[in-house]
Amino acid sequence: MNVLFFASHRELAGAGDTVVALPERSTVNALLAALRERGGGLARLPEQVAVAVNRQYADGETVLADGDEVALIPPVAGG
Amino acid sequence: MSPTKTGVPRAGPGAALDRAETARYARHLVLPEVGREGQERLKAARVLLVGAGGLGSPAALYLAAAGVGTLGVVDPDVVDVTNLQRQILHGTSDLGGLKVASAKETLHDVNPHVHVEPYPEKLTSDNAMEIVAEYDVVVDGSDNFPTRYLVNDACVLSGRPNVYGSVYRWEGQLAVFGVEGGPCYRCLFREPPPPGMVPNCAEAGVFGALPGVIGAAQAMETIKLLLDVGQPVAGRLQIFDALAYRWREIEVRRDPGCPVCGDRPTVTAPVDYDLFCGTAPTATPGRDENGVAQLDPGDLIAVMTGNTSRTWDPADLLRLNLAWDPTDYPDLGFARPFLLDVREPIEWDAMNLARLGAVLVPMGQVPERLDKIPRGRPVVVYCHSGVRSLEVANFLAAQGYDEVRNLEGGIAAVLETNPEVLGLGE
């Protein structure tokens, strides 16, 4: 699946997107764990990350399918 | 008053336009979606702007120009020269003055028919409910997470729409929260990020025209809500990437388990948002709850030079220059700490503690540059006022640095107590 990063997440990942291959019927939480395991900045992805799957807000238990677009939504506070 | 589809009360009577207003709003009056009735509704409307900064500036300018009758502006800050790159309510002649004062002056010039109510104070858990209750819609242009959660909760608890915008470097977010049936900010971001995880505008930078785009969109959404026209961006978070020029839309639904707008809410009044966000300032010297000790700025010279008289002796300067690495000079008889400045380079250029051996690693780069920060030696961290450095000090302690101290009050306190040790413009 294709993972999109924005704002501070983009800086953790060092890129705006990445491709992650996971076993079938993996959840959003499993995807986040796989991203953290990549190390580097991504190791510091916070415990709670807001995620959208195919442009719909999704919780950690949401099951992913091949080809899903997963966007990590960073909290941003600047004004 | 009859409720509208978004829950915003319709303006009451008594908002008839006079001749001057009829002329001023001519381009609105010919729009079928506005017309005289809509314009009168705007005249009777009350909008609260939280923050008169990058987002609040364009939002307030367009709301005033559009003839929104009353604009409340909450901002405790004064105008700083670094604001002027994007905060277009304020000008060079306003430097050092309250933002709400220059906001009122600018908005009055744009449209003298608009009443501006200034609040030169911070929005807090104590005053938020009372202030928000006075307004029909709230525009969140604040610049920190505690205020964002406070605005959200006060809006949900008061039944007021929250027109949310935020910016970071080249990216912005926009949404309408807290309308009937829609999600709130907490449905999207249940937990605040760990303190220090997300840099603010001062630390990360922000592209000046970006809040112009997002703030103008906040004004537009506010006016649509007041007129009850079109479809608000409720339930549709917008993420804007200025570099790519791309808007992405993410569908967000109300979370029935949300602690404030859910089916069984647990937040029924504003809470302590500094505590919630982990940004509580430490009021007492010594140790904070995370165990990082505070260093009294009056002790800084003694700690850095071994000169316990607490006064600056020029001989110390020579000694420090010789003893750059204390392990080379064990006869010095003290463990000279590593003095870490976590401000931005521009702040360092203005004044710094290089004379005491300070080394600059801006806060955002600390996690990647831990190799620059020696272990096995005490570390003293400082920033401008001691807030950012406390976050870094806690971060370093969590990374296994065992003797970390935060310079209480930051370099600003040293400027007060021992200005002679500051390197100015070096």
C-alpha cells in the first residue's frame, strides 16, 4: 500500500510517501508498527497517529487491502 | 431566532443597512446567496477570532470587509518584527504594541461599520466559556495545542461552530468542527502530540502567504455558516500543500466515543489543557515532574566556570577558552557542563552564551544530532525563556543523559542577571 506523509511526519519519513508491503488483512496498527520498525525518524512516530484510508478517517483496527492509500494526518498547531 | 441547518442562530431584527452600507456591500447585495437579508444577517453576526496572527489577520480582514457586525479578537501578544512577514493586520509602526490594538485600528480603517471587541488576554479554561458564549462562530487561528483543544471543547460545549485552520511550513489544514452532527477536533486528534514533537512557527518556519490562503478560507467558511449557504467543510478535513499546490480532502465522521462530542461525553467543562498537552510550565525551581532539574540563572557562571563567587571574572574567560574540553584539564576541579543552545540560528546571532562555551543545536535537529551532545558530562540546556529547552532537557533525560539541567528563564534571565556574559551579535 501507498503511505502518504504530511508536515512533521514528512520530515520524520524524509519523504512525502512510501510503499509498504504487508501480509494480507493487516491492520492500520500493523502498518504503523512496520513504519516505526524502519527506524530513523519514523521510529519517533507518536503512539497515536490519525490515519485516513482511501481518504476516509480510519481507526487502528481498520483492515487494509492491497493498493489502499493510507494518509498519516499530523497534528499542526501553527497559526 | 430560527435554527439553521448548521446550528448557527439567524440574526435577529434590527440590522437594517443604512445608505452607506448599502453602497459598500453592493457586490454582495447582487449575489442571490447574500442579498439584503443576508447582508443584514452578517451585520447582526458576532464572530470571535482566537489569535490575531498569521491566520487571524486575513480572516479578520475579510470578515470586517464583508460587514460582519462584531468581531471579537483574543490575543495577549505584542507585535514582534518576525510577525510582519505574514501577519498582515499589523505594520512596522505597530511594533511593540498589542496585537489587538493594531488589529482594531486596521479593521476600523477597512470598515468603520464593524465593531471590534479586543481581548488583550490569553484564552483560558477560566474565561473561554464566557467569551465564546458571546459569539455565533469562532475562528481558531491560535498557535499552540493547548489553545486548540480549549477552543474545540468550549465550542462543542457552547454549541458554536469552530472554523479551524492551522499552518506548518508549507502545509495547511482547514475544517469546520462542532456543527450539528459533525465531528470535532478531538474526533480527529484524540490525543495531543507528545510535547516537543511538533515544532511551532518560530522553530519550524512558515511560508508567509500560506496563512493568507488558509485564513481567507476560514473567513469564507465563517461567512457561509452565517449566511447558511452552500456546504461547509464540516466532516471534510482539507490538507493543503503549497509546494505542490494540492488540496486533499479527508472524510472525518463524528466519533461516538469522543470524550467531548461523543454519545457519553466525559469532558463537560474546560479542563487543564497545559496538563492535557504535557506543556505545563514548571512553576517551582528544582525538579519538575519528569525529574529534570532547573538551573537558577544566578548559578550559571559558577556552574560553567567553577568560580563560585557568582560574579563574572574576565580571568574565567581565558580559563574557559583554554579549558574547552574539561577532560583535558582535570586540574580544573569541576565537571564543566556542556552548554546547549536549542534556539534557532537567527536567535543565536542576536545574542548567545558562546563566552560560556555554548554550542548551538536547534531544537528540531536535536534528535538527529545527538552525536553533537557529549555523554558522561553534565548538560545544561537553554533557549530564550526556558520552555523549549525544558522539552529538550526532558528528551535528553529520556535518551539516557543522566545529569541534564534546564536553565530556568533561559537566556532572557541571564540578560537580566548577568548581561556581561552575553555575546551580543557574535
